Amino acid sequence: MTSQPHWRRCTTHWRPQLRRPHLVTALGAPSWRLGLTQIALAVVLGAAACVSLVSPGPGSGNVPVVRGQYKNGRDQTVRIALATAAREGPNVTPDKGQLVIRPENGSFVQWNGKTYRGELVITPTDSGLLVVNRLPMDDYLRGVVPLEIGNRTPAEMAAVQAQAVAARTYAYKHLSDTKSFDMYATVQDQVYGGVEAEKPQSDAAITDTRDVVVLFEGQPITTPYHSTCGGSTAAVSEVWYDQPDQPYLRPVSDRIPGTNNYYCDPSPRFSWTQSYDGPGLRAVMEKYLANYTTAPKTNLGRITDVREQGRTASGRVAALTVQTESGSYTLKGNDIRFVLRDPKGAILNSTLFSLSAASSGGEVSSLTINGRGYGHGIGMCQWGAIGRARAGQNYRTILETYYPGTTIGRIAG
Ligand SMILES: [Zn+2]
């Protein structure tokens, strides 16, 4: 416990129950009032400068709630979930009251060792406290774009701009009227690193493309993207076999016209090999096959054959049949990647590959996978965007290529 926290110097409004601070950092507490107090103070003590607290209390309803999808143009606010005690996305109502931690004087707020623009909104839910970072759209993108495309050369700026527009479009598409936040800060949506992730080049790309999004029939689209297509992007159903195809997500060749080269061939994972010996193959099958097929969790038996079952339009493996002593099991689309993992547990780079297997004594004794590309292959190929930028294409051309049939325009202000 302390009596001299530095924020005492700030102009700060306290509710009575917040007068006796306790220094804690743990998330979650048995009662919501106690939990709110603790979590608020943990955040405040990490703040870079002055912080104002707005604590409306149960039912007061004076915390602004963002409403409406993409109505506000450049002033659009997004809400990013940083932490939640709930196992699944909570869908809470604000009637229990929220606490807003709002930095003053252009400073930032810190949470869990990271620094964020905007403000933190802490909401009690049935299963714990939800911590949300609420901030303007482009401030959010500043913490996303550099993590998605890395440090690029000046000649590759168009790829960074394309990434900024793709990330912005994704965010607009995921604004929600009904949920208590719009996106997670992780790969579940887009990886968001807050202020520490920001880079001058990506900041410039975000400014250059202010309000620009990818539109189909006048609406922002879902903009999946991936590291390296390996030669051609994929339609949705080639990989995510249980999801509907979209007219703007279909195979696009990344071959450089008039050559046998590809825009994404500078990628370190343009081509790759992954190999298993017999025991290694059996180990991954025993560990993962039951998660995606009807295979038993134990006693799979010897693996007698692994065989591809057809190719998709872009040349990816459509399905893979694994023959074992206990039966024959078929993996489809992206599920293949989640079974054929490497010894560290990393999923297979892509489904664009060919197999060569050898058998000994009625059992697969080695399996070699020669593949191309990294990622699901749907939508924009990030290394292809880099290659196209080097070749002089602008970000509009890059995006209209990878999302065919779309237009690049400004969100309605
Ligand atoms: Zn590519």
C-alpha cells in the first residue's frame, strides 16, 4: 500500500470507494467493485503521465458508447480487447457501469507493460473484467501495420500503404453495434502492439491513405491477407472449406508477366521442405489427427499410407488421406496444416505442396513435403505486394489485383 502515487498531482476525479488505493496487478477479483478498484489502480500506476478517471457507477450510463458502423469517417473509434477474464468473447451490457481511464496532456496509458493511445475502458462482466482500448481508427492502425508488414525500404512503400488499407478495411468490417469490443489485439483479428510497435514509415503510409478502404458494391470487404502465396492466391473454399466463397477472393496469379519468376519469390518461405521419419510422422498423427477427423485418440496403429486427394483451382492440396491400421481418415483444406506440424508444434507452412513417401515393412518410413508459400493463401499476398511495389505498382493496383472486382475508395464520412 502507498499514500503517494504520482498521479495525485493530476486533476483526477475519484469516487469515494477509490480513495484508498491498493497496489495490485492481478486481473480478476471476487466482487466487481473491489475488482474494479484494483484493476483501475494497477492501470493508473502504470500510466505515463496524468490520468483522469471517469467512473459513472452502475446504471448512470454517461460513458459514451460507440454506435453505428463506419458512419464517422476519419473520426471513427475502434475498441480493441486487451484482456478479458472470460474464455469466450463476452457480450456484456453497460448497465453495470464502466470505468474509463483517459490520459491527459497527450500522454498514454499503460496496461500489462504495454503503452497505448486512446483510453482504457474497464467493464465488469459475468465472468470477470474486460479491458478494452478505445481509440481512433488510424491510431489503432499505427500499432498494427508495422507488425504485419515489417520494416520496408522506401522503394517498397506501396506495399506498406496496401497493408494499411487492408488493415483499415478489416477493422471497418469488424466494427460492431452489438458487441462490447470490435476486435481482439491478437492473431484472432489483427496483431496490435500499441505505441511501442509504431514506425515512421507505417505512420506515413496510414496518413497517406487516410480513410481509404477496399470496397465491393460500396461496402468494406473482409480483407484476408497472408505472407506468401507461393505462385497463386486461393479462393476461400480451397482452404477454409466450410466457408462461402466471395467474388473478390479468388485465385490470382503472382507470376511476373513474361517470366518464370513470381512477385513473392523474395520471400524466405517461397519454397520449402518439411520431412518426417516414420516415428516422427506417427507422433504428429497420434497427437493431432483426432482433432480434425474421426481417428481415435489412442491406438492409431501403424501409418500405412499418406496420399493426396485432388487439387484445388490454385493447385493446393484439396484433401489428404491418412491410412492407418485403425482406419482411413481424410483431412481437408487448412486442417492439413494443423496436423502436419513440425517438431516444435508450428503448423505446416501452406497447403501448396507435393508429397513423396517411402514405406518399409508395411509402414510409412519417411515422408517429404516439398511446398511453396506461407499462410492460407487467401486475399493479398504480402510478399507479392512487396515485389509489386518494387516493380513500381501503386497500392491501389496491388489491392485491386489481390481483391479482384473491388474498388479502392474512401469510407463515407
Ligand atoms: Zn504471392
